[in-house]
Amino acid sequence: DQQVKQNSPSLSVQEGRISILNCDYTNSMFDYFLWYKKYPAEGPTFLISISSIKDKNEDGRFTVFLNKSAKHLSLHIVPSQPGDSAVYFCAASVRGGSEKLVFGKGMKLTVNP
Amino acid sequence: GAVVSQHPSRVICKSGTSVKIECRSLDFQATTMFWYRQFPKKSLMLMATSNEGSKATYEQGVEKDKFLINHASLTLSTLTVTSAHPEDSSFYICSARRSGRIDEQFFGPGTRLTVL
């Protein structure tokens, strides 16, 4: 049972345009969401997170939006840069509980120069 | 800061042998480390949570006798795949938590295990 879903395996965008990565979850207990970025042969690195008490969190070019009623979050990257090309994982957790991270399958983003 | 290393990065072994993978937090102490497994085109699946000085907590469906975890110090956790079989071939990633914050979890580069 996939509790965190990234339904699109890949996305290709032009440099300078917006990249929108989507993530859906099924467990209503999740209250903290994270995005990780992974380059080949490296471990995932933390990018940005959002608590369920917010609907938006922004950090430079990266913004995460959370729609709790739809159990959906998205990561917006604008403007996209070729160095953003990587696999992006969405993860969710229940704070105050085990705080384990539940990951989606990942989405490969390619930003073309 | 917050660097986590794994060794080896890649290992090929014969069926029936045991393989040990090390996970080290290089510049911080980690009371909690996690071991994940990733199959091709699949998500990272948590195998177990390792706490320094105590027994690891395994996720449902993960055989504790097959995947031995030792967290002997605040900077080192090891995963031993015992009597490895081809179905154990996978990408194993560890992570270490620097503090109580969920986003303070730092990942190693992973170990590719191939069992012949």
C-alpha cells in the first residue's frame, strides 16, 4: 500500500521555466512533509519541508504547497536551472510518533538548457 | 557539515555469503540511524531504525535475523546481510539524524549490493 505517491515518473522543462512536482498521500495522520533531491551515486539531500499547519513554505526558488483536504502537495521550482536536474522524492511523517519518513517513488526532473 | 558516509559503495558477493555495510556520521553524533532499501523504480523503504546502545527496531516484513544491525557508537551503524541470496540484491541507504528534528536526517550515498 503506497501511502505516498508520485504518479509521474519524470518531467522535462526548459531552463528558466517553472517545474511543478506533485505528490499525493493517503494517510491523514501525516503532518509533516519533506522534499529531497537526489543526484546519481549520492544520497538524498533535504530540500524543503512543510508542516500541516501551513499551506505554503518558500525558500528561494523552491516553494512547497500543501492542500490537506486533497491530501496533495506540490513543489514549485522557479526559475528552473539545469543544475536542478535530479530525482526528487516526496516524503511524509507523523511528528510526535515514530517520525519515520515514508517516501514516494521519486520523480526524475530534467531541465534543458 | 552533516556528512554521512557508507562503505562499501558497491559490493558483489556469492550467494550464501554475508556482507557488512558501514554507515558513519563524519561530523556529528547520531543517536538514531536508519536503514533503507530501494528497488529499481521503487521508493526508499525503511528497513529498520537503529538507536545507539540498544536493539534496532525493524519494520514489518523485514527479517531481523537476516539483516543484522549494530549501532555500537554515536557515529557508526552497521548492516550485515547474512547468507545473502540474489533476491537481496538492492540499493541500501543509511541515514543519520543529527537532532530531534525530522528534517535533520542526513543520508549516505548508498551501497549497491549484487548477489550472484
